[in-house]
Amino acid sequence: MVTIIAKTISRGVLVISMLFSIYLLLYGGNYPGGGFVGGVLFICGIALVYVTYGMKYINARLRPNWLLWIGYGLLFASLTAIVPMIIGHNYFRSAFEFFHVEFFGIHIGHIELASAMMFDVGVYFTVIGSLLFILSSISSDKVKVPDSVFVQISDHSGASDETEEMDLKPKNPAHVMPAAENPKTEGPK
């Protein structure tokens, strides 16, 4: 049973984990973090919402197609590797540039843009897409067993209950009746 407290806390944790995962993604090139760690933290927030609200809630709100996330992630990572070759550099060559930020003539600071950032974005999307695809596949998978595999237990008094129980014993087990009592087989002679 999920309480209103758990639902309220899971929303707050989702927002905090998403913001911190983006922080880890952006600063992962120069500091600890990066696309993989940021993606895993993002998944932790979504997984908490999956647990508290259920699959139907998430699927109704997001309509996620996690395979597209995997595709976009692989596209970003592949472009990071291939574009330097098209320009005439080595495979996976890293490039960076500093951009100075000014606001009405006031120097605010500078931003470093690196090609490794695009690779981290690719890893971020791939990790999110693949792990959430696995999570949603596992949680929505329902095991369907044919009725012929199980034997129903009926009431010996002849009265039928509205709730029928299922026994997990095979339908034709080898040791149902001793050979002397079983009319289909002959006993030892």
C-alpha cells in the first residue's frame, strides 16, 4: 500500500534527482560525474515514481518510447566519433572552445564547450533509454500460463465455490495413484 506521503516525497525526489543528474552531466567533463552517472541518477528518480504511482500513471503522463532515447544517445555518441574524421582529424579527437559571456557589456564569465560533452550527452540518453526500457519491460511483463498446465482443486462435497483455487501440480503426474488402484494400468502379476 502506497501512502500519500510516499507519493508526495517521490515527486520531490524526482525533481531533485533530475536537476542533479543534469548537473552531473554538465560538469562530468572536468569533474567527477558524466553521462553515465547522471543517467543512472535520472533513472533512480523515475524508478521511484514507477514504484509509488505504477506503470499506468507514468505511461499515461509521459508516453515514453525508451528505444528512441537509446537511438538518440547512440546518434550523439556516433557523431562525436565520426565528425572529426569528416573534418580531417583523428577518430574521437576532442575539441573545445571558450565562449565569453557578456550581458550589456558586463563580463559575466566564460563557458567551455567541448566535443566530449556531446559524447556524454549520448551516453546520458543511452543509459536512460536502455535502463528504463528494461525496467518498464520487467514491470509490465505478465506471465501467461496455459490453463492445461494446472489442475483445478474442486470441493469434495460437491458444492462449488465462486473462488476457484489453482494447484501448481502438473496435470498428469507420474505418482497420482498406485498401480494397484489405477484402472488404466495393470498391477504387478
